[in-house]
Amino acid sequence: MIETNSGLLEIYVGWEDKLDNDEWYFSNSFESITKGMSPEEAFNYVPNVIEVLLTLDNDFLVWETLYFLSELYSIATIGAGLLKGMI
């Protein structure tokens, strides 16, 4: 079983109030996770996000989390593309 990062889970606690106070709440929260992540770290973090996605039953949260997953893949594949170009 994957051990999900508590920082990721914390984003979903009280999200409605946090979103009311900051329209960029999810973007800022997810960015705080990905900031400084290497491509390998982003790739390895994907299962955490998928595990959370499978537990969500709110369409809005699912879409916000899918955008985050897309960002992780972007970070992971950019690094893979850079490495491929070096070989």
C-alpha cells in the first residue's frame, strides 16, 4: 500500500472555506507540493495522487486533482525529455 503524503491529504480538509478565502487555493496548495520537485520525485509522487483521486466523490475535487496530476506528469516528462536529449 502507498503511504499518502499528509500534506496532500491536508489540502482537502476544510477546502470549501479555504477556497472562499482564496480563489487560487488549490493551485497554490498543489504548487507548494511540486515546488522544487525533480522529474523523478514528480513521477514517484503520481501514485499518491491517484490513490487520493480514487477516494474522491466530489466532481470539483476530482477535476482539481486531475489538474494537479497533469502538472506532475508535466514535470516528470519534461525531465525525461531533457534526459533523453542528453543521451
